[in-house]
Amino acid sequence: MIKIDDDLISLETENTGYYLGKRGNLWETLHYGAKIHPDRLALTEKIDSGYGTDVVYREDMGKDALLHLSLDLSPTHKGDYRQTALDVTLANGSSVCDWTFVSAQINEGTWQSEELPFAHEAEQHLVMTYTGTGGLQVDLVYSVFPEADVITRRMILTNAGQVSVILNRALSYQLDLPNYGYQLSTFTGAWAPERHESVRDLTNGRHAFGSSTGTSSHYCNPFFMIYQEDATEETGAVYGFNLIYSGNHFGQVEVGPYQKMRVMAGIQDDGFSWTLEPGQSFESPEAMLTFSKAGKNGMSQNCHNFVKHHIVSKNWASKERPILLNNWEATYFDFNQRKLLKLAKEAKEVGIELFVLDDGWFGQRNSDTDGLGDYDVNLKKLPSGLAGLAKQINKIGLDFGIWIEPEMVSVKSKLYQEHPDWAVSAPGIEPSLGRHQLVLDLCRPEVQDYIIEQINQLLSSANISYVKWDMNRHLSDIFSPSLSNQGQFYHSWVKGLYRILREIMAKHPDILFEGCSNGGNRFDLGMLCYFPQIWTSDNTDVYERMKIQTGTSYGYPQSTMSCHVSDVPNHQTLRNSPIESRFDVASFGILGYELDVTKLPSADKKILQAQIAYYKEHRKLLQFGSFYRLLSPFKMAEQTRWLVVAEDKGQAVLMDAIGRSQPNQESLPVRLPYLEVDYLYDICNRQEQLDIRQFGSLMNAALPVKVNHQGLAVHVVADHYRMTLEKENYQAYGDLLAHAGIKLNQAFTATGFSDKTRLMPDYGARLYDIIKK
Ligand code: GLA
């Protein structure tokens, strides 16, 4: 709900409020955080006698110096010595810019962008219009999403003057908050360890972060949070911020003098410059701001609700997603139709629903050196073409999906031979390769048209129900002949990509698209507007996934995270882990398998069948339930606990996992704070199984006969028989679960063993069903 009362504007969600007060020709940010009864006098900054060394802004505003004010829009080079969200160079070379408020208007519904993705179904939006030096106009747009406790912001700049101006920095927002001594968490990493939480104290100065690879990048996700130092998952004040954008981004928290900090984010200004001709407008990406008093989980709930209800297209928001088998780690490039059909048959037998053909089906692509840009099927590998293969896969009883990487071109491709100039390169410099490939110039409409046409044709050529849209390199050598200011390259490239996606999605609304970029290199709200789910990471190692999925969950719900069970030793870490743990962790996302199911011993096939049956039974809850972090793998003896809870709190599933097994350790009681305190619950673990080879020579201590634990007999038995693990069953009220917690059975610690012992080897995990009696 947005309200304007003369010199006070209130933007309120169910639990948060953003309040602005008129101050001369500007508006002061009075408060953003928990919802309050605002009082203009109580909240306004008091400056009566001024402070030493101040530069006083304007005579008609008394002793006001901008440095003391909380401002959503700052005049530049007028005494606000913090960095400002907007920086322009006017035609006369000056960067001094002043602003005067003109109007504030409340509109119903969403502010719709024609070129950038945006959040749908806002309740209302507010447009605050200012005019400025050089005929510039700024519209600050605020949208409210009450039930998600989210307010979004963006900035639109229009050149209403007679001559062009240059935008050097045009972020989506700046927000000034009192500095109570907060901490900042960003989510950083690289290929394979994506979105690990990085914590820093917000000491005086500028704390900047972002990406400049051309995409949102695995180096630093656009999501970040700031919070009271003592905030926990359950308690404390936490702010969350994100951008609905997939290109280079920049975020900063500047702790300045006078107990204030300025938070800002938007398009990365490094390498950015935008020429705004008379009559033109520039629109910054929409930014998400949220606040919760209920700790980091409270803040994450807001982000999750926002993504589920306002980012992911309505078509897919609550549609249960299929369990897939992807052939990549089973075959890499080395496959043919016979092998694929064999995989599909086995997949069907264990209960999988969708078969995904990954890289290598087109052109001469037998390695990652060739073929990107071409879309002709490799008939040597797939003699009946895609349509024929899809038909046969459908006949087996599975849906058919396919991998594509449309934004790229290989030098060894027909497309490159015909249009070498479509690959991004700067004049006179040999372009650098990434994964042997070049980037297509998406700034150019003819290149966008080519991709749209090829992909539309491809998707209509066979019965394809799923697409994995990949993008496997960072941008470099940026230059487009279509631009007169090359500072516009990165953002124009992303806008080109968005046009491609808009047009393709509009034609194929029923195809499920999964985003991917070297794993999780482009996991952002912009992509999620088109792709309801994203390949979280190429790294499917169970221990790594505990950290990657935990980190990702701060800003994104589990329904956006694609998670696969893969083979061991794991292809990214060479680590061994129990197959049941791999499932337990992957089941807290969109489940898939990525291994050669034709080579699995019969015992593992039975395990897969049971896992998939369990997932199907709990799919709605696991994919769309409210997700909470209870213990983090980054702390507490590397123990991870996640909980999903149904909307009516009648059902929940807990995932409990350890990192490296530690002898002689008691685990913390299982405390579940997000259930209904008055309900009586039945708590029971999923029946899991363990490979007896895990015991090594210790099996002789338990068996009546002596065996060679490395001998053939043990392998034969182990391939057909798995040991059934302990069963635990409790009945407890929600208040016990919330405040005391259940003490689980003792874990194995080499002092003995019974059918009650929790066998938790390295990376051991369990799932617990929690059902209201
Ligand atoms: C990327 C993806 C992988 C796989 C390969 C295929 O690395 O992240 O999942 O699709 O490309 O080349």
C-alpha cells in the first residue's frame, strides 16, 4: 500500500515500511525496515547549527548539508561526498547535477518494462519525478509486493534537453540507513564452488563487490544481505538485496561519517558509459529490497516468496517439475542413438520422467572445440534425427529434452565460416577464446534474429518438452560495430539476450527451460524471469552441494535449484559418498540423475527406484514448501540441516547431513522452529541403505564367518544386497520440536554397533518425515 500525505510518503508491505519526507526540493529517506506509525518530526534529520567543514547545500534549506541527509537521489558534486547512484557528464563537460522534485504519482499494478525483465503483479507503484540540470529528468520507481515484504526500485533517466549527455553511472537505487554496526554477506565463488557465503564487518569505507564478466557470474552473485551483528537464522534484523538483471552488476555498502551507511546496486559502472540523446530514456534494472526482523531465514522467506510469486512465470510457478536423467556425465560427447535409448530404458525402469540429451548432438561436435552456432543434427550419432529420437524416447514413456548454447559460436562451424563478423571481437586484435569458443554479438539485431529463428525452428522440429540453455564463457574483446559508444556494449548485449528470450518464450510457453552457464555462473533473478529453474552448479559432489545449495538458498528458493545425483568417485572432486546422501541433498531441489544408469549394480537400481518413489510422493513439498536453514555446513562441525514445511504446517521434511565424520561426537538435538507448536507430529526417518563395503575389514568383526573384504564374494554380495539402516520414530508436539528438539540415536563411534546405531560415514545424511497426527 502506498500513501501520500502532503510531505510524507509511506510505502508499506505486510511487515515492512519505507518512508520518505519532503525536504526542500528533495525527499529524505526517513526509515526503511519494520513497519511503523511514521511521524515526520520524529524521523527527520535535525540540522540546526550545522557541522564543522560542511558544505551547505542551498540557502533556502537552512544549514542542510547533503552529507548528513538520507537520500534516494543525491545532487552530484554538491556536498554529498558519498558515492551517488547517478553520475552524468553534461554536454558542457560538467558533472555537477542538481535535482528538483516535480511530482509523485501512485499507480496500480506493475511498472512494465519493454526491454528488461521485471517482477510481475506488484500491488502498486510510485513514480517520483525530478528534473535536473541540462534538461534531465529522473523517475524513481518504487513497487510494492505486500505479501513478500518486498519493495523494488529502479531509476529511469530521460534526456528532455536539446543535447546529448553521457551516463557514467546509472544504478538502480541508493538507500541510506543508520549504521548500527552491521555485517555484510555476499555470495561468491568460481566455477564449481558457487555462492559460498563471504562475511565482512562493515567498517568505515566502501565495501564494493560485483561482476564484470558480462554476466551476473559465479564470482559474485547479485544477491547480498546486511544484518545486525548478532542476527541468527531465526532472529535479528536482516536486509536482503537483489537485481532482476543478468549482466555486469555492482553493489556497494559505504559506511560514511555521521553514523550512516549507503547501500547501492545496479549495472556495473566499470566499463559502462551510455549516450543519452535528446528524447531518449535509459532504464536501470529493477532491484529487490527486503527486510525481516525474523533473522536470515525470515529474510530468505521474503526472497523465496518474491521469486515464486513475482519472478518465475505464472505458467511454471507452482507446476511440479519432472525428474530427469541427463546423459552428460554418463557419456560426455561419446554417444549414439543405441546408447541413449539404453539409458532411457533403464531410466524409465527406475521411475525417471524426462530424458535430457546434453551437448554433442549437432554439427561436428565430438569435443568442445567445434560446432557451436550450427543446429543440424549429427546423423552419424543420431540416424533418425531429433524427431526420430524424441519419438523413440516418448515410446519408452519419457519426455524428451535437449541442450543448446545459442549465445556462442565455434570457429570450426558453418556459422563462423559464413559470418565471422558476428563473433565479438575488437578491431585489429585477435579475440581471446574461452572453452575454445567465441561470443556472438547479441547487440546486433540480425544476430538476435538468427538465434530466434534457429531455436524456434529447432523447438518445433521434434517433440521437445524441456531445454537446457547453456552459456559457457565470459565475455572479452567487447566491441560491436552496431554501437557508436562501446561503453554501451555489455548492457546492449544483455538487452539483446533478453529480446531473444522474450521472443522464444512467447512462442513456446509450455516448454520447461532450465538456465545453465558453466553450471551456476548465471544464477540470477533476470534469468529466472525466463527460466523457472537453473543448473545450480556443475559440481554434484554431495559435500560441495551442501555448501552451494545452502549459499544459494539465502536469496533463491529450492524450486529454482536443479540438483542431480551423480556417480562416484565424483567427477569434480574425485570424492566418494553414499548414494543415499547424494539423493538426500539433491532432493531439496529439482531432482535429476546424471550417471550411467545402465552400469549400476542391481542393489543401486533398487535404491534409485525407492528414492524416486519417495521424491514423487513428496514432490510438491520438496519443490515448493517453505525452505529453512537450521544448521549451516559453513559452521558447526560442517553439519547441514534443512527443513521444508507445507503451507498448512501439517507436513515437513528434514534433511540432516554431516561433512567429515568425527568420532565420539554427539549431535545437536533436532530443533524444528517452523512448525505449529500445538500440533502433535509423527517423526520418522526415510528407510535408507548402506553399501556393506563401507565397513572394509571391520565387517569381519560383525559377521559369523571370516571374509576377504576386498574379495570377489563381497563385491558380488554387495552388488545385490544393501544393509538397511536404523529406523527412528518419535511422536512430539510442535513446542517440543521448536524449543527442545529431539535427541537422535547415537551415531557410530567404533565402540559398538546395534540396529539402533546411526551409521553416518563421511557425508552421511538422512531425511525425516514429519507429519501431523
Ligand atoms: C557446461 C554445463 C554442463 C554440460 C556441459 C556440456 O559445462 O554446465 O552441465 O552441459 O556444458 O558441454
